[in-house]
Amino acid sequence: MGTLQPQITPEKPGVIFPEIAQIPELFRTCIQCGVCSGSCPMGEVMDFTPRKAAKMIADGRFEEVVSSNTPWLCVACHTCQVRCPSQLLIPDGLFPALRSAVMAEGKPMEQDLQKALQNTYLYGNPMGQSPRKRAEWTATAGVPVPIISQVKRPVEVLWVVECYPSYEPRNQEISRKLARILNALGVDFAVLGHEERCIGDCEWLAGERGLFEMLIERNIEILGKYRFKEILITDPHAYRTLLNIYPRLGGTFRVKHYVQFLAERAGQLKPLLKKKPSAAVTYHDSCCLGRKTGHYDEPRALLQAIPGVNLVEMIQNRESALCCGGGASTIYLDRYIQDRAKDRLADRRVQQAAATEAGILAVACPYEPSRFEDAVKITGNEEKLVVRDIIELLAESMGLE
Amino acid sequence: MNIAVLAKQVPDLVEGVEIDASGKAVDPTSIRYILSEPDDHALEEALLLKERSQARVEVFSLETGEAREALFTALAKGADRAVTVQTGQESVPDSHTTAKLFASVLHASAFDLIFTGVRAIDDLDGSLGGLLAGYLGLPYVGLVRKVETSSDGGTVVVEKEYPGGYAAELEVRLPAVLGVQAAEQPPRYVPVSRLRQVMKAAKVEEETATAEGVEPLAVGRMYKPEEGKGATMLSGGPDEVARQIADILSERHLLR
């Protein structure tokens, strides 16, 4: 299939929390080529595309950009940032700076986003659930899921479960299945339980600098209390931030997303995979596992380890994969975005999956089951397509239902 | 125009609430406190008035629970002064006592408007606004959702909700106490970095209050809602449950 496959660009250094006033200097090397705007899946509905916004800010026209719809329409798919010939930080620098400026003005904010930020401040998760209930999902896992403060010894693997996999019912099912897979592989692991808090990717990219700093301080302190060889993490957004941003702020950990962790154990996993999937499979590269960290091969290797699997690709795959439209806190801005855009990116993506005629849309990001399952219904593909996390497909093949 | 906003700390239900060993009060070690939501709306309405008509906004909280953070948040949002009211009380006082305590502090001050949330989740003996207005001898309007100043400055026009989806505009002589149901817009967001700055730079003042002559509420027994005995739980798949519901309705002659 003739899709564009440029080189993976490694994470670029740069100011993590620029103020809007720093943008003209940081974007001095912008050549106004427009690759960002042309690559942006939201560009056509932005009042000012990223290229134009950068130029206006360089010219001192801050207020026009800050009060436009542009700040809240970036979904942080990172296509622009990966392709930018001047290596500028667009979703990681320009947009958080714009959003911080909107917040600093004290204008009314979208209520779902405000609630998510307030909840994260109070409870360490955007859903507003009690931190004490963070490990409640483990009670019905069917296998032991030890809490690290209770095991009182070093463990091989600390599993940072993250917010959606801990609290959202659809994702809790997936977490239970991963626990069973880890158990079947004999992995010595533990979770943080009530001590775990949001890693803070959403808050950072939403421009809530103080909240991100608060979460980082706390997380580095908690992670520093325990002895483990590596961190296994279920959410790609948190994975990317813990892998690439925390070290620059004083927290260096050996961290792996589950696709990487399980792909490393493929030899051990393969003999346990018995059942053939019920239909052909197409895989959605999430932005954080794909463009942001370059894990294109491990998820595909895991899927291909399942006996009899027929893996087909969507028209936009790997580097050019289309975002689900939920990154950088826009998962809380669905209504705001829908009022301005013609369609939702998740709906467009599901149409691409349906066009492959695969019956299973495989994902590896906790945002996707609910986003794509909604999109499957909205686009009328309920008879044709089911959404399954790679963990679910592995567990099913292993007979760990 | 000078506005006082009374900000109350209430138990955060997200964290769950336990009854203490006496069976008459909430166990203070089981809870954390947050700002009562209607009080957050009262503050927002006061700040909107400040923006529209250069009012001065002062926020008062009883020194119970974790009031200081809510007061710093109010300062970060734009309040001009924040005060913790020292009461000498060990537990959270009831509404009558609270009204008397606030009356003793606000009595001597020249406030044109006193805003409270119209209710709090732990009001046991009536809502604060009406009781306070009684002690201060001022008019009270509850269920307020909008406040406009008038040109002469001696009155305000408030929009008050009534049952059945009705609302009325009332002209209220100042000074007055208003119980706010909801502000005209949702309470504003304070970025955490702004809150942290204010916590370093600003200060929360203290005042002392007394509540003589109030007979406190005596709680006989406090308990969680008890599970009813009459419920029948249906189980099975959707079709089976639907069949059972149809059978039950038909047994009771509710189906034709």
C-alpha cells in the first residue's frame, strides 16, 4: 500500500513549558512551509492553522490566537511535529503555551475539561473517583494482583496501571486480562494501588503546568519509595511522558509499554496462544505508541503471534495513522470539537477500519475501546466491526477469558 | 459595593463518610473537606458583580476542616480579602450556631450584600442564609440565580427560582442576605500554578467570633440510609429480566 513512511524522529529537546511570550524566539527557525497545517487532521476547522498561528504569535498578535478556536482543536497526534523540517515543538510547546494563556485569562472553560482538571487536582484521576478505590478492579481479576506497599520486598516489575485502566469499566476488564496474562507468564509484578496518581500527560498538553508539576513531584516521590527493575505501563500517553519527559524533570525510570513488554516475551507467549481469532484483524497505531515513541512493530508482532491471524492494514497506517481525536485532553472536549468540525476523527478512523473488511479493530490504548466502540455505532458498522485491545485478543487465544 | 461571601467546608462524598463511635456524628478522621458547591457558585456570582460594578469581595470561612485552601483559591479567583473565623468550637457547628458566629463577625462591618450558598449537604437544622438574616435583621432571598445592581445603589434586582420552572425578579433593599442556587456561569477555573503563587504571596486573615445564647442542635442518632426490605432483585440476561418484569406487571394486573 502506497502510504508515506518517513523515518521515526526521536523525541526533540526543547523547553517543556514555554510561556507564550517565549514562542517568537523558540519559533524563530519556522520557515512557514506549512507542512504542519497540511498534515493537521484538524487544520481545516481551526480559525488559524498551526503555521498561521506561529506566524501571528511571532508578529505579536497573541490575543487574536488566544481568543480563537485554535488552542483547543489540537488533538496532539504529533504528525506536524514529526514532519516539521525545523524540528519545532508544536503540540508539545506551542499548544500548551496557548492553552496556558487561555487559562491565565480566567475565561470560562469547557466544563468537561475543567471538571477533569479539578478532579485530577483533588483525586489524582480525571474521573473524580476516590484514590482509595484505585485497585478495586483487582478484586475480580481471578489472579493475585499484589500492592507494592504490602509485598514489602523488591519486585521485578512495577505495573503503573493509569487512570482509564484502573477506573473505567470497559478498560478494567482489559486490566484484569493483562493480570491473567502476567500471571500465566510467571511475571513477578505489583501495582501501586491507592498510591498511584495520574502521570500527567493530558494535564501537561492541556497547558495546566502547575498541575503537571504537582503530579510529577508526587509521582517521582512515590516511585522513588519502592524497589523494582522496570515499570510496565498500560497507557501510551503516560508511557511516552514517563519515558521521555520525566527524566528531564528529575525522574528516570526503566519503563515499557505492554506491547513492548509482551513482545519481548513472545517466545514464552507463543506456545500459550491456541485459538484463532474469529475474523481478520486491522491494527490502529495510537499516536503515543506510533509517532511519539516508534513502536510500530511490537504490536503487529504480538498480533501475528496469534495462530491463524490475518492482519490487514488501513489506508493510513504506521507514521501516517489517523488519530482517534482524543489526545492532549481533547477527550474531554468532544462536544466543543464536534460543534466546530464536520465529523469526529474517531468516526473517520473507524470508517477506514471498516473499509479493510477486517472484522476486528485491534488497539493498544485505553482511550480507544470507548471512543471507537461509539464510532462503530455512530457510523453504522455494528454488524461489521468489533473493537478489541491486543490484550483481549491474546487472552482469548490463551483461553484466559 | 461591599460583598461578603460565606464559604463552608463540607465532607467530600467521593471519599466516603463514616459515622463515629458515638453514633451521633460523622467521624472526622474518615473524611476530607471540600468547599460546598453552592458556596462556590455564591463566590462566582460575587466575582461577576465585582467585574461588572467594581464591588469589593471578602470571603469568610469558619476555621474547621481544611478552609485555608478554599480561601486561597478564592483569592486566586479574584477575591479581595479572605478571613478564617476562629470559633473555639471543636466540631463543625450546626446552622444556628454558624449563623450566630457569622452574625457576630459581620454585624459591625458595612456589607451591602452577604452571599451564601442556598444550602449545604450537611445542613441539619435549616439553611444558613435565612438564619443569619434573622440574627442581623436583614431581608433574605434564597434560590437566587442572578444579581444585578441598580443605578441608585440602594437596591439590587435578583432572579429567584420557584418550583415548576418559574422564576421571579425581585427588587431587594440593601443590605441583604442572598442564598445563591447557581451563578450565571459555572465557577471559574484556577490554574494550579496561580493557586501556588497566591499561597506563597497572599495571606489569610483571622477574626474571632462568639455564639452566645444559641442552643445547639442535639443529634439523637446519625446513620447511613438503611436498605429497604421490599426490593426484589431480578437476575439473568436482558430477555429473561424483561420476561420477569412482564410477569410481575401482569400478576399485579398492571398489563392489559
